[in-house]
Amino acid sequence: MRKRSIPVKVKKTDDGEEETATQVCTSACQTLMDSLIAFDQQLTARMAVCATKESSLGHLRPFMKILEISCHGVPWILGSLLLFAFSHKPQDVTVSVNLLGVLFFDLIVVGLLKLIFRRSRPTHNVMDMFAAPSVDKFSFPSGHSTRAAMMSWYLCAHLFPSSQFWCSLICLWSISVAASRVLLGRHHVFDVVCGFLIGMAAYHIYVTHIWVSQDTCLAYLDTYFGHVHL
């Protein structure tokens, strides 16, 4: 005896209901994002205690600007070039070349992210930064925070691997630089936190996938090192 097939009930959803569900989900995500941004802006405004000379801790603004300059890209690039010029051992050459490489990698990553997100800086920011390029009008991510994170990892791993004292000072410096970006009113809190995390991730990407080996450094720079350094 042939069994009759049992009809399967298929629940159909109207296009209008599907569209409404998508709109609700999109609206909820947008509301959550707007709430996070609003909280970020409020927290940033409260923490910008050195944004101007008239701020509650405005007298600390010169110290914050010293921290700002200490992590600026120009001094670091010039310093890496000097380190390269005075390097005599192959391992020192490798460290100086990759120091320059990681600095340029940081500039590329931060520049691209700023052009993608184009988040404006806090309204209370006084735009008096030293040698700021046009892309620095954008706030996300904080370039100083990414560089501070990258340099702290790099210096502790390759220049002072056995010195706990110097590594502690370097870590304190990097955290102070990141905090100063909010205290000066340069960036939102979210820009700084994400910038620090991006800097650590970018360092590991560079070391894992881009690092220039000692043999490669000497092979490309054999003429220079053969006559001057080695």
C-alpha cells in the first residue's frame, strides 16, 4: 500500500516583514553605536584636563607636550637613521634597519586607518601640534598611541632585552604618552585605547611577516658596510 506523503507546512515571510526585521536590527546597532560614541565623547571631555592653559590642570600642559614630542615620528625616524649611521656590528645594523622599517610601517597603517574612518578630533582640541601632516586632522586611531606601543615592544625586545629597569621605564613612558593624548584633548579615549592595541598588533605583524633578516640587510647594503662599517 502506497503511503501518502505528508504535506510539509512552510512558513513564508513577507518581504515587508523581512525588511522590517532588517531595519530594526540596523536601527538597534546604530543606536548602540551612537550611545558608545556619546559616552566616549563625554568621558573624553571630562578627562581633557590639560586641553588649554585655562583647564583645571592646564599648568601641566607643557609637560604633556614634551611627552607628545617624545613620541613624534620625526625624532624617531631621525634617531633610527643616526643609529644606522653609527652601527658597526651586523646585529646592530639589523636592529637599526628594522627600527626604521617598523616606524614607516606604523605611519602607513595609521595613515590608511585615518583616511578610512575620518573621525574628527575632540572639539576642545587646540591644534598646535609639532609638524602635523594633513591626515592628522583625523582622530582615529591615535598615531602617538600606536607608535608608543610599537616602540615599547621593539625597544624591550631588541635593544634592552635583558634590562628590567629600562624596560620598566619604556613601558611607563609608552603608557604616559597614550594617556597624554586624552589629557591634552588631542584624541578621544576610544582612539587611544584602539591605537595602543593596533600598535601592538602591527608590531607582531611586522616581526612575523616583514622583518628584514641580518643576511638580507648585509646583502643589500654590502657596498656601504664593506667600506664604512664592517
